[in-house]
Amino acid sequence: KRALALSTQSFDKRLKECKAYWETKLKNAAQIHLPEKRIDEMLKAGLLHLDLITYGNEPGGDLAPNVGYYGPIGTESAPIIQFYNSIGWQDIAKRSLAYFLDKENEDGSITNYQSYTGETGAVLWTVGEYYRYTHDKEWIEHVKPEILKGCDYLLKWRSENKVDSIRGRGYGMISGNVADPEDNF
């Protein structure tokens, strides 16, 4: 029944609607025109691809900026969010950041993906980049408790590594598993 209903629709009409939908998305982004057509099209296609893999409900609420096959990862979603800022999609960037801040652990860490311990810093850095682009003081005040808790977490983690036995080998730096390989240093 569904196939029969679809077969009665005009392909050309649907194609026109589809093009209009994606062109509207691009019109809401910064208008960048590069002289090399292939690269110009890749920039636009890249933005639309990221839009496709950032999940959530419209028109509001958190957005999950997935990294392809995987769900959101603070370190790998950060460039996606920063690209949204660069292209003028500040609302999308803010809603994507909210995804991570809303999942912050009691100790201030953000460990959204497996045992990755590098997510907290990446998310906080991206919050800073969001503010640098927008000067959105109202939102920063709103998420200030999460920001401070995350900063305290990182400072405490650094303090744990302020021991004389590791001077010259990571004194005062964070430690832990920050990526796929088990290289906890």
C-alpha cells in the first residue's frame, strides 16, 4: 500500500522540495564562496552532512553531535560544534554543547564515551569558543555551575599529579586514557 501511494507522487515535485529544504539550510549559514567549485561544494556538503548526524528534536532541546558511526564524543564532537559556530549556527552549537553539559557527572567529569577521560577539557574549551563567538553572557550564566564543576574536576586531576617522582615526566598534567589505545600516561 505504501509503495503504491508513493508511486502516485511526482518525482520532480519531491526533488524540487528536497532541493529547497537543503538550500534553505545553507541560506541560514554564513555565505562562503570559494573559487574552486569542488572545494566550495565540499564545504557546503560537509555542513549538511554534519547536520544529518546531529540528532535531536526541533525546534529546541539538546542536540547530539554524533561522529559518524559513533555517538557524541567530547573530543571528536568539539570540532563539529566549533564549525557550527564558525558558520553562524550558534543555536545549533549551543544545543550541542548542552548535550554534554547535561550529562556531566557529579564529580564534574564528562565521560560520555567508554573510558575516554579527555572529553571534559574538550567540551570546556568548546564552551569557551562558543562564548568567544557569541558573547552570550546569559547562557554562560545559565551553565556556570557545570563549567565551574568541570574546571574544578580538571584542576583536582592535575593536582593529583603534582608529585616529585614525576617531575620532568608529566608533573601537574592530567593522566589517563584519552583515546582508543590503552596508553594511560
